Amino acid sequence: MTDKFMKIAMAGLIGTALASAPHVSAYPDMDAVYNSFPTYSNKGNDLELTVDKTGTHFALWSPQATQARVYIYNNGRTGTPTDTLDMKKDSASGVWRASSPEQLYGKFYTFSINHDGKWLAETPGVWAKAVGANGTRAAIINMAATNPEGWENDKGPELTNNTDAILYEMHHRDFSIHPSSGIANKGKFLALTEPGTANPQGQSTGIDHLKDLGVTHVHILPSFDYNSVDETNLPANTYNWGYDPVNYNAPEGSYSTNPSDPETRIREMKEMVQALHNAGIGVVMDVVYNHTAQNDESNFSLTAPGYYYRHRADGTYSDASGCGNETASERQQMRDFIVNSVKYWAKEYHIDGFRFDLMAIHDIATMNQVADELRKINPNIIIYGEGWTAGDSPLPVEQRALKDHAYRMPGVAVFSDDIRDAVKGHYSNAADRGFASGKTGNEETVKIGIVGATNHPQVDYSKGNNSKKAYTLSPNQVVNYVSCHDDMCLTDKLAASLPDADEQQRKRVARLAQTIVFTSQGIPFMFAGEEVFRNKHGIHNTYNSPDSVNAIDWNLLDANADQNEYYRQLIRLRKQHPAFRMSDASEVARNLVFDNVKTPNVISYSLKNHANGDPAAEIKVIFNGNPEAVTTRIPRGKWTILANDGVIDADGKTLGTSQGGKVTVPPTCALILMR
């Protein structure tokens, strides 16, 4: 996550004073100490709470504790404990246990441990699956009661390959909060369950808009319980992206209609997933296991001080996340937590994919285990992440889940910063232009994106701007994009890098940029609202900016109807032509053939041999990133024009034909033909 350090307002946990937690001591060899701890696999799902016919049972992994207790409460925020249960330790596993003979449904609980002679602050534990407002107390509920009607038959879309996915990244508030959305449950999970919503001009918004656009998956920004929004004061209108985790296994309360009711937030998130599935759309969840919102006061630190984090030699927290700490996935209990947490979301909430924030903070072995275990649950599941860190880490480079190590993680995809920066200009320099905005010299890096970062005989990786070698085993392992929630959205980037261009010219550049993404081999990814040319007022990182900055104004559906239609046709074009969705690197090398083009900022290639079972024997793709028309040659024959001069007709019925030979490609556009 670029500029990650800008995202998090590192405030204390709302509603509870946790200052009593100790600072982590410096060990002579902390890894040796931590690795000597007994560990416990949670595959049986009995950490931290189970309710059965014999009563309510609590379990807490805390190998350093000398005592441990469970406090029972009547509500999720106030009042004193109605009961205190002393826990007993199993030294072989490091797990403390206590039981009540009653089924304590409707009650809340916390844990507290005695460490180094001091009782630490109360915590809901690391495995809390239901919580009250602001997540300070865990809740005891019947999870089966949170299932919507028909949940047992709920199922996401089936994919032949990951390359069949079309990802749409959205934040709950951005998508629905604007008055023009026509959505009743603005900023809530339920916003995506409302059919028939429209903007003031009568154009479809909400879930109907997503269906019309044609995306296969929504990628929702963090939806677990996070730190920066006070769920007891939602009228304060606080906004945050949510990259500050507190309770990893419970939904965020501010996206529910009643944050104080643990069942409501769970049921409404499931209703959202079910509604999207019924619309043929999968759900990818953004997960942030690489750091926590707090250090000594986190749930991890309050149950096993120090263990879950990496540290510097002096005992201070290492900080590859840029947010004050980083977790230690290579330690068995943390690895077990990550693996079983995503398995829980996949099983309990039917989540169809996971996007790992700053994935390179995690080790390769953990990510491979994540992929292996998730595909046992759902063979269609999509797993991808950011193949970089925001700072250095004690984890050796060779163990990191980096983009360059994608070939060692065959079940995991990585974001392509190659195509991102080459097409639109470098993310960190607002004024920098890319291939689509007229800057020459990026052609070979764009080609790296076009072939899905696979080994291709016609791509010279030594000329790549970011990568100097092929890093994927197949196109299934790369996510192509030019814009996401991070940094400037595409509209703002083009305004900054093309200050003399008018809006129509910038929209044209945006179309070319996204056409490169959606016709490249790999998994295409787009940022919500770009189809209506949304902006964020030029602000690079809007993690805590107000709705006035982040909200999508759905009146733009009317003002930029041509842009929306272009995206819709672009998605249809990709869906109708399997040649853009090859899943085997050898197929790409054999069927994707680049033309020898001498004109700067022009790329031309063919997809041949009915590639990947395509109905077309050959598809010709020509990108002209120049602000003036160029002339090139294509083989003679009867070609049907699918895209030209900033217009796409995926059915090939309205743009005419070409006999080949010398052809003119208009400025800043893609010419796509088939025969």
C-alpha cells in the first residue's frame, strides 16, 4: 500500500482506556524465546468461544500468562461484570480454559491475563467473532440465527480461471452515501441489497448499476471491525478506509444499521453477500493481517505480549507497514491465525476472494498455506495482494511474499505496478505522464503488462521500468490496474499530468488506459466510479477525508454517460473474447504476437490461432498513445472493427469493417479489429 503511513490516525481504542498494557521488553534473542512457546492449532475452531449442550466454553492461547480470567457482562459497553470465571492452563498447548454450565447467549465477555505480576487491560481476545459497539467486548450469540433465508444455498460465481474475473474496488460509503445514489441504506452493507435504485435522472445505481456494468466481483475495502470510527456516534460522519484492524473476525459496526447489536452487523453483511451472489457478483474482502491499529494495547498484545509482532534488536516494534508495527506471520500461532481467519470468512460469510494488504510483510510459506486451504473450501476463490512493503522488515527478503516471488506462490496473484506506472505515469509524481497520456519510452513496460508478466520471447524485460524479469508462472497471477483507492484516482492523475487538456481529452486518455488494462492478459481491476469519471479533488490519499471528497456523485452517470457506456462495452468485449483471458503462459507466448512497430508510443499485436478458444481466428490490437493520429499496417483481409476513436462495440455491428493494409489510428485511442 503506497503512502500507507498516511492512512491511519493512530488514536487509542475508542471507549476503553488500555494504558495499563506493558511495553514489550527486549529479549536477548526474541525469536528464540517466542519459538520456544507451545502453540495450538485452531483447526477445531475452539479458540475462543464454543457453546454446546453442556454450556459455554472459553479458550485463550496465552503461554506467558500466570493467571487468566473471563469477565461476563450484560451489555457490550457499560456496567460491571456479572460473573468472573478463573481459567485453568494446559501447559502443553499454552491454552487457558474456563466454562459456564449455562448457554450464555445474549451476554458479552472479555479476557484479562496476569503477565509479569500485573493484570493487563481487558480484551475481547483475538478470535472474537461477534462484538458490541466499538468492539471492546465480545458477544455470545447463536451464529446460525444470523443466516438470511436461503443462506445454505448461497453460492458465488464460478470461474474457469482467475483471468475470467473483473474486479471492482469500492468503499461502502463512497458507493452509496451521496444523495444522488437513490439508496436508502447509505454507507451500509444493506446498500448493496437494494434493487431498483436510481439517480435523479432515472439511471440505475447501486447493485443494478454493477449488474449493468458487468463486473464479476466487488472488492470491498476493509469490512472487519476497525479502530478509527466511533460506532456510538455515527452522526459525527467520521470516514476512514479501515486499514486499522481491531477485531479481525467480526464485521465493522459502522456499516450496519445497529452497531450495538452483534447479530445485526453479521446478518446484514451476509445479506449483502447473498444479494451480490444472487446478482451473479462475487465478493472479495480486503484483509489487513500485516499490522494492527495499536501496539501494546492491541488484542494480540493483551493476550500474548510481543509474540504476534516482529521487533528490532532493541525490543521496539519493527514497522514495515508504516503504521507502527508489523505482525510475524512466520511464527506458528500467527500463521495459524491468518490461515484460519480467512477460512472462517470463506465458510461463515461465503467470501469469494481475499486481497492482502502489504502482502510482502507476510512470508511465502504462509501465503501458500492460505491459498491451499482456501481452495479446499472454494476452488473458484481469488487470492491476490500487494507484493511490496511500506518499509524494511526483519523478515529476510528471500522469505517475503514479494511481487518478484510470485513464481514461488502459484496460487496467489500480485498487483502489477509495471502496467500501472507505465500507462498513466508514476504514482508518486502527479505531473508524470505515461503511455496513454503521451509520454514515450514506456512501450516495453506496457508490454510486460500485456503479457501478464509472463516469460514472452518478444518482451525485453531489461527495459522494464519496475521489473527486470518475468515474475509470474501464468496470467492468473497478476492483477492489472491503473488506479485504486490509494494515491490519485485516474481522473485526478490525468488532471494533474495534463493540465492543458480539456475534460473530453482526459476522458479519452482514461479510455485508452483502461482499454490497455482490460485487454491485457491477467486479471483486470478498476476503481469504483471511474466509469463515471469520478474525482477526489486532487487528494492523493483520502483515507480520512470527508464524504464530500470520497463520495461518488451518481449525477455523473448522466453527465458522463459516454464514459460509462465505454466501460460497459469494454467489459463486454473482454467477456466475449477468451483470447484476452488466457491462463497458460505458453499459450500467451504462442498466440500473442507483437508487431515490429517503429513509431514511438504505439504498440501493435495480434491474438492468433483462435487463442483460448476465441471465436475470432485473429484479433488485432493497436494502442496509439500519441496526441496525433498515426498510420500503420495490418494484414489484408476482411476485419470487423470492435473499437476505434474512443468508441467500442463489443458485438462488432456498428463500427464498420476494414480491408487491412495501411490503417490510420486516431489520437489517444485503441483500434481493435477481428477476423
